[in-house]
Amino acid sequence: MPRLSEVIAALDALWPPSRAEQWDAVGTVCGEPDAEVTRVLFAVDPVQEIADEAVDLGADLIVTHHPLYLRGTTTVEAGTFKGRVVHTLIKNDIALHVAHTNADTADPGVSDALAGALDLRITGPLVPDPTDPAGRRGLGRICELDRPETLREFAARCAAWLPPTAQGIRVAGDPDAMIHRVAVSGGSGDSLFAEVRAAGVDAFVTADLRHHPVSEAREQSPLALVDAAHWATEWPWCEQAAAQLDAISERHGWGLRTHVSRTVTDPWTAHAPSVVSSTPSSISGAPN
């Protein structure tokens, strides 16, 4: 079986840490370099549920998309929730490795997996990486549908094919507008509105859209917006990443067993739909 250092080297070749944003915290959080690795668990979030799942599975390594300590820390005391995760991992000889913004812009990366989950044909990156001579790396992807759909139909596609969450899918735009070209960006994407408008697409699929950026975007163009849960837009990457490591394992004869966590770690747990009313005055507490 391979050593952890060998597996990490393979993961770093897929998602070089040097391509992460300066503010990011990627790489190996804990783990013994000479320890053998037999099972690897892929997940979006390095939370306690995932650590416990790795223990039950007998995993030697967890690979997550989100960092555990994004803003640094001065303690791993077990009374804190992140410290408890670290203690659980070390006590059970489980390593943790993070691929975040370096996986976002990879080829293939997080947005490739999102496009694949929605059965979209990728034509190129939304924000190309200027250091990539092939022009394939970068943030987000520009895609096309095989045949145009109404926004209503396209939103239903997103709701059906992305992992279910309490939020579901929020939509801004004319439900009957026709959608053919689409931009996608896994995770928070409302900082990319200028690039999305410049791409001339009909719709943008992303997560964590905020009121004011959405309001301004809708005023500036007829662009349709499809807002899914952050976790749901990034979870498809776990399956893609596991398949990539499977291919490496087969090539080297490692015999690794990879697993993708189906645990929903989206923080939102329930959704109460609003009661549709004809006038704002019928909202509870509003003046007549």
C-alpha cells in the first residue's frame, strides 16, 4: 500500500497548492507521512460528522474541499469543535488533506464537476487562468445545453440533478425565458457577475447569491440566476476527485479504496416556503 506522502504527492499534482489563492489554507492538516493509506474518504466539509464517518469506515485519509482552519488558530483544544475534529483524527490515525481554490481552478475542477452533474457541455473557463497555455484552467465554466430549455425547465433540472438540500433552488428571472448558454461556478459566485455578463450567457448557476448584487445584476441585464446551496454545488467535485485518485491508484497498482461521503453537511436543515399572497399588505404585521 502507498504511504501518505505518496498519496499527497499525487493529490498535489492534481491540485497544486501554488495555484491556491493567497488567503486560502490548503494542503495537509494532519497525518504521518510514512503511514500506509488503504481507504480515502472524500467530503466537502471537515466537520465532526465527517471525522466520525471516517472512523466508522476505517479510512486513513480524508480529502475535503473546505479548509478546517481557514483563518488560522492558536489552539486545537478539544473543547472547540475544530479542535475536537483534530483530536478525533489524530487519535484514530486519520490524515486530513484540503484542496480548495486550487481545486476550483483546476482542469478538471469544481465547476467541471458541477457542469457534469447538470449534463452541460463545457466550452471553456469563465475566468481563464493566464498561466495556462492550453486555456482550460480557470474559475467557473461556460457551458451549453444540448437543446434550449425554459428557465422553469432548467431550474427543475438543477433541482432534480443536484444533491437535495433544505434550500433547494432559488431563481431570478422570467420563468419562460429560453436558456441555451450557461455559466456555472461552484460555491459563492456573485463576485463574478461582470465576467458572466461579458460571456453573454443566458443563465448563471452558482451559490450564496446576496440581495444587493442580485438586484443590481438583474437591473443591468436579463441574465437569469439560479442559486443552489453552496454544499450542493461543490459536492459533485467529491465524486470527480475520487475518480481521479482511483485512476492514479490503478496506474500505480496501489489498490486504494475510495469513498464519497453522502452525509449532507449543508448547515441549513429545514425550509418553510412562504405563503403566496397577492399584495404586500397581506404580509403578517404589515399595515393595511
